Amino acid sequence: MDGNNGIVPIAMGVGKTESGTSWTWFLRKLRQCIGDVPNLTFVTNRTASIDLAIRTVFPSAHHRLCCRHLSQNLRLNSTKEKRKRWIFWEACKAYRLSDFEATMDLMRHSLPRAAQYLEEVGYARWARSHFPGLRYSAMTSNSAESVNSVTRFACYLPITMLVEFYRATLQQWYFIRRHNGAQMMNAVTPWAEAKLEKRIYRSANWKVYPISDLLFEVDDRYKKGTCDLHAKTCTCMQWQLSGIACGHVISVARSLDIQDCSQFCSVWFNSDSYRATYEEEVIPLPPEAEYVLPNERLTVLPPPLDIQNSGRPRNRDRIPSRDEEPIVKTCSRCGQSGHFRYNCPSPMPAPRQTHGSSSSRQRSVSRPSDCGPSESDTTQDYVFDTYDLSK
């Protein structure tokens, strides 16, 4: 993510399946591109192959979970439980440890099963207050899901055309953002500036009590915060975790008659850093007739002979996360799970005989006779059908 909350694709790879071998190969290629980045953080779902590959290739990096995928794993099925999903997001986005504990106490009372599941996962893997690194407000993996949405139709193309689609997309993105970065007049990006304006408005009536020249106490009418301008920290943890000045720092700057609060933001949100992100150009490939081929041709292996099933293939763009609730198959014949009616192993039940049905009903005609009933008439029961003549 760039300083304007935009998606910056770093690398792309084509793999057959999401296996440990594919992910390890991809991350090794990624490490050759970016090297050893300090304080590197990966935000993914709970797929075991991704976790294994990150611990193998980037042992010093932080691996945290996507809160969106984690919320689906809570299995809040009923309507009452779904209305309380906001408790989980409050716990995810809490900056203070005290706020997190208060929210978790509420979750243990309202959603005990979900609270137990989150404790088993580990607070440090999803909660912002327990995370030892920096996430910069990136609580989900929506950036990867957004790129998947852009390429939802291009993924059916051949690999060479798919890579060319990625390259053409990056060429367009880099040009537009390079043009937008040249028009930025403020010190920070528009996204960071909007964050600052919102916090300036909320902290308009907060009281500041100086402790020393660089240490201040701010009363926000909820919990007091202590700002250290020398260490660039605040007890609310919002300044150091988000990289943008919190309301306590803005109140201190207002008391010191500092008009520009952008100097308290991280360098990643500066306009200069944004322009430097897109200063390189994405060059298109030459025509295929002008390709420079090597002298020694590599052996091209033929594709495997896969038997294609009949009918239109299903659209499986989204890969489910670990522990995500699957769709339970239920048979309407026997009531068992795991199969449907058309492949039910139970034998077909015999048709039920109902009284008065056409199969069991004996029909006979009464014929008047002057000589009285015969022997066959006395042994046979007469059943007559009654009809409603009004119909």
C-alpha cells in the first residue's frame, strides 16, 4: 500500500495450486526482488501453506491474519450473533490494551464461542493492540482481493496473455498516479490529510496540561493521553501504530501554535515518498517478431493431458480460508449429510399403501336380478364410487 492508501503490486506469479511448494517458490523469487526488509509484515488468511512458506523464506518477518477472513471463521450463524459482529471489529481495531480487554470481556459475555476461538488463535496474530510490528491500519488482505477482482476475467486467458494484462494494468496505474502525484501541493497525501482533518475536528475542545517542554498531558474527556514529542509516542498508541498524528498530538500542536501537523506524520505519507513510488516507468514489450531469442533453445514441455468435464466449468475465483464454514450437503430422502438425493446409497422405499387408493380399490357393478343374488354375489363385497354431480 502506498501513502495514499492505494494498491502497489510488487510481484506476481502463476502457480498450479496453492500448495507449500508453489508459495515457497513465489516467496523466494520475491525475496530476490526486495531483499531483507526490516519490520516486514505479511497479512494473509489462515492457509497452512502460506504460513509454512513465510516461516521458511522470511523467518524474521511478521505474519498476521486477515481480520475479514477471521470474522468468517467465527461462524456467527444466527441473526442475533451477526448483529454482534461489531464487537469483534472493535477488538481488532483497538489501540489501547485496556480498550481491548474491555471489548473482549463483552465478547466473552455475548459471544462465548467466538471469544474462545479467538483466544486459541492468539491475540498477537490479529489484534492491533497486541501486534509487535506495524500494520499501518491494514487489518485485512483486501488489496490482494481487489487485484483478484480486477483479473477475474483475465485469469482464464493463457499465461502469456495474463502476464501481459498485468503489465498493461500496471502501466496505466503508474501513469495515472505519477500524474496525480505531480499535482499534490500539500506535504502529505490526500488520504493522510483527510485523516488529519478528521482528527483535528474531533480534538477541537481537548485540554492540554504541560508537564515539560516536550511532555504533555491531554484530557480527551474519555481517557487522558500523555504525548512525548521527543520519543514520538503517545499513550493512546494511535500515533506510533498508524503513523499519523493522533488527536492528542494535534491538541499539543494547537497549544504550541503549530499550524502544520503534517510534520508529525510518518515519512511514508509524505507527497515526496508518494511521487518516488511511481517515478519509474513500465515499459511495454516489443512485438513478437522482434524478440531476441537465445541460441540454445529451451525444451518446451507439452501441457498435461487433463480430461475436461462436460458442461460449463464453475467459477471458483475465491479460495476459502482455513476453518471457513463449508456448505453441508443434506439428502432429502434419508436426511443424512454428505450426499444428495440423486446419489443416495439408501434403497428406494416401497410405495405406501393408502386406503381408498385406485390400486387397492375393488370396483364392481351392481346388476339387478329378478332371481335374487347369485353365489358369487354373496361372497363379493360391493364397493361403489361416489361422485359429486355438482362438479
